[in-house]
Amino acid sequence: MDSLFGVSIKQIHEKLEQREISALELAQLFLSHIQEREKDLHAFITIMPELAFQQAKEIDKKVKEGQSLPLLAGIPCAIKDSILVKGARCTAGSHMLEDYVAPYNATVVQRLREQGVLLMGKTNTDEFSMGSSTENSAFGPTRNPHDLSRVAGGSSGGSAASVAADEVVVALGGDTGGSIRLPASFCGIVGLKPTYGAVSRYGLIALASSLDQIGPLAKTVEDCEILFNALKGRDPFDSTSVDFPSNLQSRNCDPQDLRIGVPREYFKEGLMPQVEQVIKNAIAKFEAAGAKVEEITLPHAPYALAVYYIINSSEASANLARYDGMRYGTAGTKHQMPNVSLLDIYLERRGEGFGPEVKRRIVFGAYALSAGYYDAYYTKAQKIRTLLKQDFEQAFQKVDVIVGPVSPVLPFKIGEKIENPLSMYLVDMYTVPVNLAGIPGLSIPAGNVQNLPVGLQLIAPAFSEHLLFQVGKMFEKIS
């Protein structure tokens, strides 16, 4: 039974159909493994054995009746705790929502349930997805399975760690500025940030609405692709979602026909030399396989981090205004006291419910949106965002995909950067441009430094996820 850890979706599917194992046995095996690993990792905030067993019994019934199973039926899956699962607690990693129970399923969860996926639990996240290490969670940090003294990345660190530690086969995360790709890189797995609008955001607790995207994490590119195909497509509950263009999915990718762009801005000051060497070795493998590699420029990339945090904080300050202890968030003690103003209640609840990073971004965002500063900060950031998007469009006229690092550093020690927000923000320097441009990015394992994983980032034009998957599979073969 232990041999099922690390097994692919297709292999598990075959074993279920041939009745070599039951879905109930799968659920029991992985739940037992979760209980064992969680003592060290803390990848989960809430474990959901009752739901997993209920789904497993339904799948076993279908097998017994001779019904064909969807490819994802019986596959153990974790859900980031900012994505709603009906009847389950959804905290977004915050004390503000620690008692909140979701009244409905997010669209992505509903689609997975229709496929028969086993929902094992809700994973740890930085509070309201604000962070790059999962240390901002109100429930404590998630530890990296490769080195328990180090972070798993963030904000979807719990989801990435759960996959890397074989607690589940696949997981869902949310990516606002790298929050899928960074933990995928730090944990040595595959993670996709889809094109903006390719996957419904309905049922995702919003951080920055123009940047957020739900995406898959898995051990292999093929498993990541299978999960993405189950998630993608238009949702009537999300006006920003679109029908995935089928005409973009037919192109085959041959190494000799592949044009790879390497941004010169991604290999300057701030990139750890050991990480740079792993990335350059990965690029050399593409070149040895016959791909054409050329240097390109993204002239506005150096401004991306500043632009991102202005837009992110501005949208976050607006989205988090609803958490006031009246509409959302648990009531404070002053609710029962006489002669207390509404302002006092707001101050108490938001002061107690939000952590330091959330407060920091709310204050910064409110300042950027305030009268007299809106044009100087928010409007200017949006203009530079448009220029960055044009940089990518021009680059993709010359190359098929862009490659570079996911993170400038290796997974760092827990507590190493938490007291220095600017140092933490710099970890996102290579991932935020993708969110600002609304295009897809894929993190795949590229190698190791001192037994710590290093991720390679693949970037493609909008709705070209199929191309990323093909190039990712190609790299798995040549590595």
C-alpha cells in the first residue's frame, strides 16, 4: 500500500478500475499518512475525513456497479484554506475567519467533486494570502518537507508541502503574485498559475481581484495538466472567467522548433549565484535538445515589484473592508457593552482579527487610494502595468516561451525574513510580472542546491497553458 505514494493520477485510476484497491482504502491510507506527517509539517489547518470517506464510498459503489470512472475519481486532493468547501471551515489563515463555515462550494471545488476527487482537507496559508512563506498564518508556519527548519514558500505553502510530502496526490492553491509557483519551487514540485480568467475565482476569498488566480499543484507536469483541464472554463458566477480557446490547444511542440527567451533583467543583482547556475544548466539542457535560446529584454520588469505592491495593497484594502465584525468576522467583546460607538467596534475587531502584514497592506493601500495620492501611486502603477504587459507581448513575437528563475533565493530558514518585510517582498521579484500581465506561468523542478529544490519558471502567452505543459514535459524527459 505504501507504494501508492508518489504514484501518478493515471496509475491510481488504473488500480481503481481494475479493483486492485478501493477508494475507501485510498482515503484511509492518505489520511493515516497525513496524521503521521502533520506532527512535523503543519500543512493542514482542517482535515476532513468524513467528507473524504463519504466521497470514497460513492466511488466504490460506482465501481461495484460497473460504471466508468472519471480520471480524477478517487484522487486525494488538498484545498487551500482560502477556497470555499461547503460545510467546512474556511479561515484564510486568519483569526478574523477562524469560525467561518463556508455556505457553498467554490466553482473549482464543485468541478472536482463532480469528478469524484477525494477532498482530504484545507491547507495552511499566509493570512488572506499575504506572504511568501506561510509564516503569516495565524495558525503557525508550514515547514518544508525537504528541511523542517525552512519555509515551504507562500502563500500556498500548505498545499505545496502536502503534495511534496505525499499527504495528497494533488492540491489547489491561489496565486496573486507567485503564491503557487514559489511554494512549488521551494518544495520541489510542479505548480501552475493559469491565465487570468482561465479558471473561475468564484468561492475564492479575494486578496487582489485583478491578480488572483486558482491553480493546480502536483508532482508531475502531466498530473498538473490533468487537474487544470478539470478546472478551466467559463463560470456564470464569475464574470471575469472565459471559455478556454480550443484553437490554441492543438499545436505540437518539437524541441527543434522551440524558441526560448531569457530575459536579461532576470539575471542581475539579487539572484543567488547557486540558483543562477541551476537555472543556466536547465537552459543549457533545452539548447542541447535543439531549442533556440536567445536573450530578450523586459525593460519594465525592474518596476514590477513596486507596481505589484501598490496594486495588491490597494485592492486588498478595498476587499478587506467587509471584515468589520458586523458582516464578516467574529464579534469582539465591545459588541455587548453599552455606549460603544460603531467605530470602536470596528477598531477592536479589525485590530484583534488582523495580523501585522494584513494591517500593513490595508494602511498602505488606503494611502495609495486616498485623495491627492491616487494619481501619483495607483494610476501610475496601472500605467506601468500596461507597459509591462506590452513588454511581454513584444517578447512573444520573437519567442514561444520565456524561462527564468522562480525565486532569487533558496528556501530560507523559518524566522529569517519575517521581521524584514522588504526582504520578504524581494522573493517575489520574478513571479509578480506574470500576474500583472495576466499570463500563465509554470514552476517545474530544475535541480537542487545543498539538497534544497530550485524551480524553473516557464512563461507563455495568454491561454497557452498547453504549450507550458508540453515544454514542461519535454524538460522532464531531458533532465
